[in-house]
Amino acid sequence: MQPWNNKTQLTRRDALKLISVGMLVPLLGPGCGGGSSSTTPRSIEVTKLQPPYPGEDALRIGYLLKTWMYESDGLSLNKIEILDAMTLAIVSTFVKGIDDWPTIYKDPVHSPSYLPQSGPMNAYYIPIQLKIANGASRPQLMIHRLTLTRSGSSEPLIVDGGIFSPRYTESPLVLPSPLKGNNLWFNNQGENSYHFNFLAFTDGVPYAGMMFAFDSGQLNAGMTSLLRDYGSKNPLDNHAYCNYGQTIYSVADGTVVRVIDGFEAQQGNHQIWPITEENLGGNNLIIDIGGGRFAFYAHCIKGSFGNLKVGDKVSQGQAIAQLGNSGNSTAPHLHFHIFEGGQDPIWSRGVAFVIQQFSATATIKETDDATMGVTVSRYASSIARQNVMPEKLTIFNVQ
């Protein structure tokens, strides 16, 4: 099938036919402006499609885009557009070089020294976090348009594929916050950033256990710093941080299936202990919350789990640990996510969720990693939110 031009529309009958075969496989031949004699199938497919979940300003849809290994054809990818398959109206655009450009996973498999991974891969994988602004129409069927260029040429090559129907009828998991207090900050799942973009591979198969994780922070009373208003102001001092030692609560009734303890803390915003696969989560806890889903709490303070052990039952709202700075951490924080498809937080499948209730009070404008200073824009009054995920830069209170 030839890529469409701007005057072509996909009929509903054609769209349903494409869904029935599972993917669209356009070919870049001379008639497409490519001038290539390659016979490699140019396939685009949506995989690991998650139920949509609402943020404060948009509905999010997370998935992986699987493409053919286009670099073997001498091509580079410059733009990804998601279109309404019925009207070809553009729903979202990602442009190479812009901040939200997603990570593209390809051979050789990206392999941090602390997390062994393996290939070979027979496709490229691209994590996509699609936003549909609040109040905007929600297309029932969407398709991807990739803009590529061939080495030595400025002529764009257009390939369409990866048609999918969002899972609008499904609701995301609703959880209470695992932390309570004022001036909380969840550097979270709402953007194409570190956690969402992180994939791990075994024999070329992708795992997206951390896809919907967040890292927490907390500002001082004046919302000017991550450091306390009193005592040490040294960013290398864990006790200087507003959130260090904060109580962590279970988000659901469940059963403890893993407790890892005994790791010493990192030094404020400096890692003094090398990262390994074993200490990646530092002192951490995994709770089976039912339905094949697990809650992961990482980077806790050594010895803060009390007497919790594997097999123990916990209740929603029960204090289970204290927030720390152990493992792969560069400042005190809680790393939290929900996963399914196994009992390992990395080699699993991340689950989207929303926070049951919070009050948004400000938005972060700037941060200073050296001093832990923060500049915010305060709201005229707090905004009560229910069953949504805070935006990446929202400051909020949880009672």
C-alpha cells in the first residue's frame, strides 16, 4: 500500500480491514519518492498499548511503537505524527531535537553496566506518550506518520502505519498517594522522560516495567528549595532534605513478596556507592496488591521496614517504610511504580495509575541541581484534584 498524500482519507472500511491484519506495511519504492530498491518490509506496529489515564491538563495514552530497522535502509527518522485515521487531522507531533523526542531503541541494545541486557533485536522500539488535551476530541482510530530522510538527500520520505484504537472504555488504576504532606512533587509518568522512556531487553524482547513510575520530592514551606528551612543547607547531607525520613504508606491491601534491606545511603545529591543490578532499587519493598499487580517502593532508609517480611499482610494506608536515598539515587526520594506480568519491577510491564485525591498549589518554573533551589509560580488558590495524575511540575498537598 502506498503512503497517503494529504488529499487522501482512510475510509472506515479500510481502517477496520487494517486492524484485522494487525499492522500496516507500506513499501518505500520509486513511486513513493524514495528511489530505493530495498525489499525490506517497512512495518509499523503499536504494541503494549495501555488504557488511557488522565493528567491535570490532558489524557495520556502510553504504548510502544515498533518499526522496521530503517537505518539498514540508509534512513534516519526526523518526525513522528499521530493522526486521526478518519480525518487525517494531526493529534500529536514529535520532532527530532525537541525536548519530548522519544528514545529509540535499536541494535546494539543499550546496556548500562549495572543492568545486563541482550539482543539481537529484529525491530526498533519507540516509547510513545500520546497526549490528548482536555476538551479536545478523542479519535476512535489513530495512525502514525513517520518522516524520514535518506543519507545524502534532503527529500523527505513519508511512511504511514501503526494503526490502533485507544482503550477508552477502560479505566486506570486509582490509588491513594504513598506519601502525605505539603509541597509534594512527583517527577512523574506524565511526560516522555526518563522512566517512561526506559526499556530493558532480553533476547531482543522489550520490558517496560518502569514506564509509569514517578520519583518524589518535597519543597520547604516557602517553596524555594528541596532543603529544609532549618539546619544544614548542604546538598550532600541527606538530613538537609525536606523529605528525608518521610513516612511511606501502602497504597492498597496486599501481601509482601519482597524485602531487600541493608544498603547504606548515598550522600545527598552525590552517589558514593557504585550502582549494581543488586542495589539498583536500594532498600526496597514489593507488595502484591491483587489482580496480578505489584507495588514497588524503592530507595528507602536502611532498617526502616520494621518487622515486615515476605508473606506479611499489609493494609491500605499502613506505614511501611521511610523515604531514603539508597541505591540508584541522586537525592532523597521515593521511586514508586505499579507493574504486572511477573514479580520483578524491571523485567515486567508497567501499569498506568492515577492519584485518588490531592490539592495542586503551584507549578515549578526552574530548578538548580547544584543548590537544590526551586522557583515556582503559586496558584491564587489551591485546586482540588481527584483521580488524575499530577503534572510533572505540579506542587501539591495530600492530607
